[in-house]
Amino acid sequence: MKYLRFARHWIWLAPLALGVAFIAAGGYMVLEGRNAHNEVRDSIAQENITVSADAPAFGGEVVDSAAKADSQAEAILHHTLTATGGYLYAEMGQYLMPEGNYILPKGTYMTADGGTSQDLAQAAKDNKGTPIITTTDKALAAKNASDQPVRAWTSDKALAATDASGAPVSNPLRTTAQTSAFLRTSLGVAVMGFKVSDLVVGMGAFMVLIGATFILVLAPAVYYSAELANNYNEILKKQEKERAVRGPAIPVTND
């Protein structure tokens, strides 16, 4: 019973200690999150990357935030797709086909009757069963930023154009798309770094708020609840003593 009274009297220290722990941990998270944010910002800022003028936002500004990095990544992707006719690195062949062969717009296929379709089921197939996406008709070809037909590519050396030494000619657009993928990945890592550090700061601030609630609200509530319980017990004990002193009540009769 003695230990119960002791625990009840000092139980308010538990939420107080938890509140201090939450504030300390939250403060640490805020500090480390801000440090991480600043490190990511300084790291990408030293690369002196300028947002393209035709980016969705922040044109001409140095990339030093998640929003600017994301905007520049969108601009790079737009430039890449414009240059390749809508194709990305993994969708392109390693070699150029001979002059006069062009690539169709992405998602468009040649049909057996010489037309085009966006329905894969209607696409004509080569001898390997691959849908044909090349044409010799400039009017059907995908266009680049200069409105010129995009030259066709292939991964089959036998179909590739060759140089003076007989070696297959590499597809420069595939190299462009590969560089684009590297740049966008780097910017994406920076965006992720910014967002993770901001998330840590937000979580830290939330923990500080929880700690403050424990200290300012819960601890006082527990303290006063324990005091009320103790006072109530003291009143009950006092009443019991008074009844013991007075003795049992004497019944009244009407004799």
C-alpha cells in the first residue's frame, strides 16, 4: 500500500520525463535534418546547374532546391523526347540504319498493307517477330525539334549502316538519351535528399510538439489527478476516524 501511494504521488514524473525525451530527440532530428538539407543544397549548388529557360519554372536560376532540381529534370526529359521522337534510352537501338530509314513516332507501328497503326495487334512483324517501327516514308516518321525526320536505329549489326572500315555506326541519339538518364537520375537523387531531410525535420518538429504536450498538459493533469486522489483518501480516513470516536449510533425508541 505504501508503494502504491508513493507511485501515485510521483506518477506525474513519467509523462514529464517522456516529454523531455521527446523534445530532446525531436530537437536532434530537426538539427540533423537541417544539416542534411544544407549539405545536399551545397553539393548541388556547387555544380552550378542552371535551370533551362523553357523549364516549367525557375528558368535561368541555379539549382539549389528540390523544386528547381525537379523542374530541370523535366526540362531535360522534354529535350530528350523531342530529340528522339519520344523514345528513351532503353527503347533505342545501338546502331543507325542506312540513310533513308526513319523511326515512327513512339507507339506507332507499320501494318502489313504499308500503313500505320497504334494497335500492336495490327502491327507487321519482322522475321524475329518484333513489331516494325521503321519506315522509308519521311511523312510517317517521327520528327525532332527541328521538324526533321528521326533516322531509324537497330540493335542488329547486319541491318546497321557501316562506316568506311565496315564497322556499324553508333546511334548518337542513344548516347544523348543515356546522358539524359544519368542527369535526371542525379537530379532525382538530389530531390530525394531534399525531401528526406525535410521529412526528418518535420518528424522532429512533431516530436517536439508531442514532448511539449506531455510536459504542459499531460504531466500537470496526472499530477493534479494524483493529488485529488490523495486528498480524497485523506478525507475518507478522517471520516472513518471521526466515526470511530463517536461510536456506533444509538437507536431511538418510542417507549
